Amino acid sequence: MARRDVIDPLLHAHGGVLMSLLSRDGSVASSDIALSVVDLVKTFRVHSEKASSLKQLVTTGGRNRYEVFTALKGVSFDVPTGSAVGIIGHNGSGKSTLLKCMAQILTPNSGSVNVHKRMAALLELGAGFHPELSGRDNVFLNASILGMARKEIEERFDEIVAFSGLEEFIDSPVKTYSSGMYVRLAFAVAINVDPELLLIDEILAVGDVTFQQKCMEKFVQFREDGRTLVLVTHDTGSVRHFCDRAIWLDHGQIKADGPPADVIDEYNEAMLGGEESPEGGGIRRGDGPIRVTKAEILVGGRPVDRLRTGDDVTFRLHYESERAVHTPVFAIRIASLAGPIVTSPSSRDANAVPRALGGSGTVDISVRDIPLLPGPYVLHTEITKFGRAHVFDHLQNAASFDVMAGTSAETDGLITLQPAWKLDGNEIYATEADLPSGWKPGR
């Protein structure tokens, strides 16, 4: 059992924090808006020098020189209930300050944050942990600070510990925990507070791969339950795949707000110093000793911008190099126009890396019976050094194409697995007489 004689006095000491968290149950429970940020301004004093002696302190009148840094400059947006919003931006853009204002850890200079749902914030995990107490005691302490009643904690205790994977160590003092164990237990507590609105700060990077997978599954469950998520991260891939909206914060102001694919592409182009391709196509970056000058989609040997599911397709890259380039790696990336990456093969994966390339030529990537389902797609191209870290040439949106219905009648998703269906060991083939009027058998 958790030690109430130790925990209760600590909870009393944290009373202000506890009441603040409990008050986050909004009075507008049926609102379509989970959180509103209205004209938020937040400034900090940045001291340029501090007094290093009593004499200097007296001569300056006890005043240190400082400058006012404005971290947030009139930021406004609403987060609809049930949505997943990703906030991206460079270091120093104001992301963490914004998140702490939303979590009511920082008080803005002006403007307001209005929370209409029960909120939990995964920011500084384990901030309420006491190192001398056991993991068991800290579960009760931290969960209480986060707004859970003792009875509710007792009911969920086994689930919290199982999620953390620390059953063997739960009665050991947390001061004996490794940093990974500490974070896992703190995360397990925070995620089981059962919030309607969850604020997350780079939390997808905690723990090992297995634990990260459990975290992601929990986030997916939250989304399926219709809860609201706000994710602040540098990982644009997570925002692209996990969120339905992205906000780009730049020097304390909203630079872009919209579909993740559009906002992230614009952000990457700005951060990586991309430029318009003079040969046409999309945004290009890289130091350019070898470049893709044109990308074509071929079906039956003819360039097309429209193909069908099940076609044999060749993606042809035309390249030029100003000098011989040693072991260049070619890669393509096919993405749905809505954002998700479908596939990203490279010549290195296929052991098809030349010793060197110079001059001009073509690279063909052939795909038999292409499994893409109907929809609009874009093709990105890239040439790198063998290690894939150094980019010679990256051409975003090198070509676009549409896929029409073909050999598969499937419509949902991005690809078909061409599955075979059987019932009790027999293939299912209904005759036309078995089907509603106007429907034809599958084969």
C-alpha cells in the first residue's frame, strides 16, 4: 500500500498546483472547441550582464541591464474537439513557451488561453516525483497532483504499472531508477489521467522502441476515442502522419496554419533553403554536382500523368552531372497528395549503386503491377552520397500523377494487397443471380 502518512502532507504542499489542475475541467463540456488561444503575448527579460561585485551592485543602483525578448507576438487559434494539431518551428520559435502557456504553467503578458476540456500536459515528466519515495508511492502522489482521486488511482494502479513495465521495481525508491525507468513511470501516470485534451511536448521520443510503440498506440486510441491532442515537436514526420492540422510558429508568430502536408512542405523549404527548380517541377535543394533534370512516369513506354491500379509502371529520372560523382544513390518517394508517404525505395536498398556517374543519362525504376489505389499522388526525387546523409539533389514534387481504378475494385486506403478470400477453405464466387440488380461478380 502507498504510504498516506507521507503522501498526504506532500499533497497539501502541492495544493495550489492540484487545485489549478482540477480546475481545468471546463464548464463548457459540450463545446466544439477544446482550447482557444486569443492574442497571446509573452515576454522575458534577458539580462546582458550581472553584478560581479558589491561595488558594481552599488554603482548600478542594484539594477542589472536586460533586454526584453518577446517569445509570443499575438498568437491566436482554436483547437476543435477531437482534432490532432501539430505545432512545428525552429529552435527559439516560441513552441515551448506557447505550450507552457496553454498548460497554464506560464502566465502570458496579455491575451488569454481558454480551456474547455479536462486537460493533461506531458511536458516535464516526473516533475512531481519524490526521489526518496518508492515507485508505488510516487504513482499515488503524482496521479493525485494531476487530479485523480485516491479511489480512482487504486482502480487504475495495476494498469499504470503494467504500462510502465516496471512491476519488479515498483516498490524501490525512484532515486535508484535509471533515467529511462523514471520517464516511463512518469509517462504511464500522466497518460492514465484520462484527459479529454492532451498537450504533448516531444514525448514520442521517450523510452526504447517497444515503449515508444506503446505510447503511439495509446495516442491512436486517444484519437479513436474522439479526444483532442496538441503535439509540439521537431519531428515533422509524426505531424504529417498523425495530425490533421499543422501550425508553423516562426519567431513568435504563426507563419502558416493548415493541412500538415502543405505546412510541412513550406516549412522544410524555408528551413533547408530550397529554391524553385529552373527546369520546372517543385522545390530543389542540395549542393548540385549531380541533379535530376526531369522525372517521367511511363506506361507501355509512353510518358503519362494518369495510370491505373495494376499497370506496369516505370519511373524514369533524367540526370546531369558536372563531374564524375562517386557511388551516388538515387531514391524516389511516392506520396499521396494528402501527405502520407506510400513508399521510398533507393538504389542502395537494391544494391544498384554505380561506381561513378558523369555526364547525363537516365535511371529507370520499374514497378510491376503497381498496387496504388485510385487517387492523386506526387513523386519526389533525391540523389545522395552513399551514406544518405549528404544530399546532392532533392527535388520536391518532381512530378504528379493520378491513379485510376484498374485491376482492383478496392477504394479505401492507398495500396491493395490483392488478397485472396476464402470461406471454410473454399473460394467465394457468387453468380450474377445471387447479387443485387446491377452488380457483377468479382470474377
